[in-house]
Amino acid sequence: MANTAELKLSDQTVQLPIVEGSEGEKAVDISTLRQKTGYITLDPAYVNTGACNSAITFIDGEKGILRYRGIPIEVLAERSNFLETSYLLMYGKLPNAVELEKFTSRIRRHTMVHEDIKRFYDGFSRDAHPMAILASVVCSLSAFYQNEKGTPEEVGELTRIRLLAKLPTIAAYAYKKSVGQPFIYPDNNRNYCENFLAMMFSLPAEKYEADPVLVEVLNLLLILHADHEQNCSTSTVRMVQSSGATTWASITAGICALSGPLHGGANQEVIEMLEQIQNEGGKVQKYVEMAKSKESKFKLMGFGHRVYKNFDPRAKIIKIACDKVLKRMNVSDPLLDIAKELEEAALKDSYFIEKKLYPNVDFYSGIIYRAMGIPVNTFTVMFALGRLPGWLAHAKELSEDKSTKISRPRQIYVGPTLAEYIPLNERK
């Protein structure tokens, strides 16, 4: 195969380098196109544009493959834990026993937030969305850690540790604020997931023991969400980081991007869809038929995926966990019954099979979180907890790349040409 591509324009021909990734992905390097020709490319939403080289995550949407640093997600889900996976993403290798203990110990030492931060929660209304609180508090942390001593690498490393340690505390406090319960301090004798559940659901008046099944499933969910290549929020983190902004600011931007219903809010939309079906009679087959009809505006949320054209490899793993949680919790919830009926109907319907519209990770994660007692408006916060190590890994990778430039996309201007300024008293 030639190592250049030939682009023929109306007035000239230009040779452009071909770049090939380690998994065989091919790209035409257009970084010099404008310099050589005066042309740029137009790619709305960047769906066909590679913005960076990255060694963190590989996805093959056609084959349903997801790997972190080369390790299949199925292997990590079965054998790893969230902090080990976080280390893998951030440092490019699995830690040995000493490295993992040191990493875990450092995170334990930073789980508390400054007492003044707790006062910020008094300023939020009780019904404030937890994602808004999460973004606000994370951004405010930069004001508590100014003029840090050490090299930029040392400061960046400590910031990443602090974020991994404190985000569960910040998220749990947001939930406690919404239900009017006292904040629960982190307990560093508990593991990462157990500690979060305790801060969410324990009370000072009684002893709390986290259900080991819920701890196990939460650990799994966080691993499955830990990174997903150049999605909207991760690309946002990289773009903000490219300006030289602090990691606090970059992660805040990622949280804000994730808050959109088209990104992190998908599992919340699954529950809202199930509520709609319940409120309108609960006839699942009716909505399956509506989803197939071109005349209907109804969409089955949680089915299919923009990247995966076959199946979402995370969904296979999480379905088993979903069944496990529902059995363990023994919950009686009509929405969960509708979800299972909807899943069975879609998996047997030839329309969905032919179009490969399988239940995705958002379909099952929303069901699990609901069964665990996590409010619907906190689902996206759970997504952020899982995605944090991926964001941190990408921010770190970009900061360490000597060829990094500030992100500055181009545009095709379609507004008015040269216009006359009309004085105010002459305007109609």
C-alpha cells in the first residue's frame, strides 16, 4: 500500500501522508492541507476526523471490541477492580502489587474535602441537579489548590489523585443534600466502591454494611464506563487541557459535556421511556411496533449504539450483572418488569435483529442503578464517577505529548458578506 494519498482539487493535486494505527486503522494526515492548498476539510461533529494519536483505548465498532491499553474489557470486568483499571488507563500498564498498594493508599489519604466546601452545598437549592453541583464543586477545588509546590508533572499527578479520591465524596454529598440527610465522612477502612455506597446510604444513627453484591456490581459498572475513546466529554477534556488550563478545569468541562441527554443522560432516558410506557398502559408490544414505524416519533432508548454496529461488548457483561442485582435485591418494581419484557420482545423481533439494535450498556445500567436505590437524576453522576480515570488518562496523555498544540478547529463561514453599518437613528 502506498504511504501517501493523492487529493485532486479543481486547480491542483496534492500528496498527503497516510497514517496507520497499531490495530490497522488508517487515516489521511491533512495537517498540512491548508498550508499547501488553502483548502480545509468540512466534517460536522468530527465523525470522520481523528483529532489525536492516543494509546489509551481501542474500539472496533463493527466487531464489538473494546480494549483498555490492549486488554479486552471482558478480561478486566472479570479479573480487575476499578482502581487497578484506573491505574492501567492513566499509566499505560497494570500495576504490580507494590504500585497498586501505593496508588490505593494515596487515594485513601485524599478522600475528604475541605470543610469550607461543605458550605457551598448550602447555596444550592434542594432540587438542584446533582450534575450541576458536581461540576460547580469540582471547578471550585482549583481555588483550594493554588500555587502548588513542585514541577508541573508532580502537581498534575497530585491533582489526578485528588480528583479520583474526592469525586465520590462530592457526588455523595450532592445526594445527601437532595434528601436532607447529614453528610457522611468517607471511611478509609472501606474500599473505593464500598466507601461510596456508605457515604450515599448510611446514616449516623445506625450501622451500615454495604451489600457485597452491590459493591461488586458497582465496581463492574465503573470499569465498563472508565473510558470510551474520543467521545464528546473526553474530546472536551482534551480540548480544554490543550489550552494549558488546570486539570480541575478540564474535568469540569468534561462533566458539563457529559451532562447532556445525548451523552451521559442516556440511561436516564431509558427510565423515562419505561415510565412513559407504564403511564400509558404498560403495553410493551405496542411500543415495539411504534419503534418500527416510520410514522411514529417514538424511539426505544437504550437500544443500538452510534459506535457499535454489531453489539455493545459492555452490554453482554452488564446484563449478567443486572440479573444478579435484581435477584439479590428482590425488588418489586413495575418499571423493571416492563424493562425485562421490552428486552425480550426486542431480542426476538426480526426487525431489531436484522438492524442489530441490541440493548446497550445504558439500557442495563439505568435498571441496575434504579434497583440499587440511586435516584434517576444521579445516574449521570454515576457515569462521571466511572469515566473520570479515562478523562484523567487523556488529559495526562495530551499534557505529555510534546507535539500538542492548542485545539483550534476551522469553519466554513456562511454568513453575510461585507455589510454596511447603519446608524441607529436611520434603522427601520
